[in-house]
Amino acid sequence: MVRENEIRQGEIAVDAPAPTDAGLVFIGTIRTPWVSRLMAPRQGRADGPICRIEIFPLWREALAGIEQFERLEVLYWLHLSRRDLVRQSPANDGSARGTFALRSPVRPNPIGTSIVTLVGVEGSTLLVRGLDCLDETPLLDLKPDRALFTPIAPPQPGDFEVG
């Protein structure tokens, strides 16, 4: 069962340190049909609703060439998530797992990531399927899906290291 902010049996919260500025800037806003975690999907679906990723004007030129990719990795800031749980009970059955063993939005640094299908580009707005975040989630970054991306830059020695 999804929850808002309560602590379940078996979960452990800590007094998390105050956030420090990591130098992140939001580059846009994600628009989805979901305004509550109680309604949002746990994972994005390839056949889910079309969502909009609105890029701020300053970063519009950074979209050049993005239409060449079928799938994108979207990184976003889970701005409404708590940041203090180190053990969580997703099944609400009293058993708990470490936060780093889960894809829960509740994390010390609430960074979300989804692999989405690019449906279209309308100016500085991307139309995508596969998101699971709330409406008005701040956008951190976009990248071509690494499984589909071939580096463009010339190779360097580390590219050939094995073992």
C-alpha cells in the first residue's frame, strides 16, 4: 500500500543532515496526470499516459538532436519525498529493507529516474510515455538511453580496459 509520510512497523528513520547545495539546477518541469503518490504508478509503463517534459527557455538549445533517440533517461528531483528513512517496509508487513535496496522515492537524495519512450517534440516540450512521478516534478537532466547510445567522441584508453 502506498503511503504519504507515515512510518510503518519495522522502518527506521534517522535525523538526516541538513541538505547542502550540490550545485544542481532544475532545467524544466515534468507534467503528469498524478498529483498524489496515492494515485501515481509505482513504476512507469511503456503504454502509460503521454506526459510532458517542459524544458526552460535557457536550455532549449540543449534539445538539438534529441529526436534521434527512441528512449531517454529522465532524472528528476522527488521534491515531496521524505529523506530520513534508512530502512523501509514497502509491503507494510513489518519486514524492512535498506533504502538502497529499493526503488522507493524516499531516499537521502531524492533523485528519481525513468526510462521513457519519446513520442514527440513540440518546441521545448517533449512528449513521453513511461514516467511515474508527480505533476510539477522538477527536472534535473535528460540523456539518451545508454542501451541505445553509441559514443560520438573519439575513443580514449579507458574505453578498452577489461578484467
